[in-house]
Amino acid sequence: METSNDNLPLNPKVLIELVTTRMPFGKYTGRLLCDLPEPYLVWLKQKGFSHDKLGEQLFAVYEIKSNGLDYLLKPLRK
């Protein structure tokens, strides 16, 4: 899934989901999406994100981390 930065929803609800949703499959099953390592997100991007909500969330985490915007998520973590 290719998405432009213009489509990246950075509203508070989406950001909260990134710090509360857990990875449902794979090597990082159970890890919060916001805690996925950047190299793994890069690998997923190369494979292509799925065209569903999880794919959009993974793309958002990828964009946040690859652009050094991790600080957006820190205040939302509890």
C-alpha cells in the first residue's frame, strides 16, 4: 500500500490507537505497534502494507519513526 503523507491521519484518536494496539501476528506478536523496531517497519513497507486498518496503522508508525516524530507518541503512553 503506497500512501502519501497527505493521507497520513495524525489526529489524537489515531495516535492513541498506535500506542494501545498490539501487533496481531509475526515475530513481534503482542508488541505495541509504536514499539515495533524501525528496521521491521522498513521491511514491511518493502513488502507492501496491507490495505486494511492494520496496514494504515503500520504505515503511520513507519512514517512517524522514519521522520523522527516519535515524540508525538510519548505523551500518549500510559
